[in-house]
Amino acid sequence: MTQTGAPSGDASALRSTGRAKKGKRQVSLRPYLYLAPAAAFLALVFVYPFVEIVWTSLQVPSATGTPTFGTENYRYLLGDQVLRQAVVHNLILLLAVPIMTVLALLFSLILFDQIRGWKVYRTLIFTPYILAVPVVGTTFIYLYSTGGIVNEILRSVGVGFLAQDWLGNPKLVLPSIMSVIIYRELGFGVVLFLARMMSIPGELLEAAKLDGANWYRMHRHVTIPQLRPVIEFFVVVEIMTMLSWVFAYVYTMTGGGPGFASVIMEFYIWQNAFEFQSPAIASALAVLLLAVVSGLIFLQHRLRRRSENVDDV
């Protein structure tokens, strides 16, 4: 009797365990069910456009009216002279990144010393960053025009020979646009660096002062090393901005001109998509640009992870 009852007890235990495991599996699905609406929304907003733009970039018009599929659009881009100019122009705009970084670091160090009125100065520096790009760009059109304020100031101080058509000269249009980008983006770097400085333990700065460090040595050996992760983040973000977020400046201020002197990759995409009615070419370049920016995002993530590991050590 005892021997025949034992298997029955084991079977009951197995069934109970199976029901428990089944119940656990059902409970574990609940988080995914809660996330399903958000995941569906993200797929609709991001995944579907990505698939569609890749699909469009592979479509090649044919004489029959039915598009074929291939890599002809990408091969066309590699041989397009206008695109080469656009890429060069984006690379030239990258020169603004080190300039912005140095200026933002310098201004943040000065404001960190809490000079008289430093909060007002901080607000004035940051204000352009919260303004819309078309607003800033339109303002600088009036400043940089032939009869604008910049040229009038140069003439009034006796250096009228320096007056130029800043946005109409092919040699000066990119530096002029670069100056506007620096003017607007500088506030982001200043506030970012200043916020990190405010979190530095005061004991480190006091110890540096007690050791006889002057202003330069204290910031060179104490403050700036503490800013390294933030500086790396700012540099990567601004590189991505110069490659994929300057369309509004060019469109507002020059429209890609004079000629093709200020065409950048984003403007090239817009022209092919809307003016030239070539969505396949525009999609192909958009895919290439997305790949470059994704690589920069990956780089920024690796730099952040490396900085976190260094801090943990």
C-alpha cells in the first residue's frame, strides 16, 4: 500500500509544480503586455520609417514605370560632384567643434569663479540656445548683409575696407554660418560644463589652494580632469550636430548658395526629395548619414562606459 501510494504522491507534487511554473510564466508576461502599446508606437514612429527609407533607397526607376531594385542610387552618390562638395562643407563646419569646446570651457571657468553678475552672464550666454534656429538665422541675415550692422560698425571705426557681403561671398559664407552655429550652441556647452563644476567636491579645490596652486594650475590639474567625461559627451554631440543638424541654418540664411557654396548633406537630401523629386537618391544619402551618426552614437556610448569604469576604479 505504501509503495503504490508513493508514485501517486509524486505525480501530485509534479502536477502542483507544473501549475506553479505555469502560473509564474503567465505572471512574467505581464510586463511585456504593459510595454506592448509603447513598443507598437515606437515601431510605428521609428521602425516603419527606417524600413521604408531603406526600401526606397534601393528602388531604381525603369523605362517600364515599374521600379527595379539595386544599389545604383548609392553608386550615383559616390560619383556626384555636388554631394562631394556637401560632404566637404560638413567637414569644414566640424572646425566649429574645437572652437566651441575651448570657448565653452573658458567661459564656464570664468563663471565658476562667480564673478560679479555671473548669473546674468550665464543667462545671456544660454539664451541663444533656447531660441529657434530660424529666429537666430534671420537675425544674422540682417547683421551680415552688405548694409547690415556688422559692416556699419566696421565703417564707423575706420576699417570699412573689411566690410564684406558675408553671406554672398562663396569664400566667406561657410565661416559666417559657422559663427552663427557657435553663437547658438555655445550656451549649451557652458551650462553643461558649469553644472559639472558645481558638483566637484569643494575639498579638492581647497586642497589645491592650500598647496599653493594658482588659478591656472588649479583648473588645469583639478577642475578640467573632472570635466573629461562631460567634454567628451559635448564633443560627440556637437559632431553629430555638424553632420546632421545644421539644415535649418543653411535653409534660413543662404538656401545653399551662393551657387553650391553652402550646400550641406541635409540640404542635399531636402533638394532631392522635394525640389528634384528624387526620393530614392535622398533616401540613399539619408541611410548613409544615419549609419555615420549611429556610429558616433555608439562611440559616445563607449566613451561614457569607459569613463564610468575609470571612475569606479
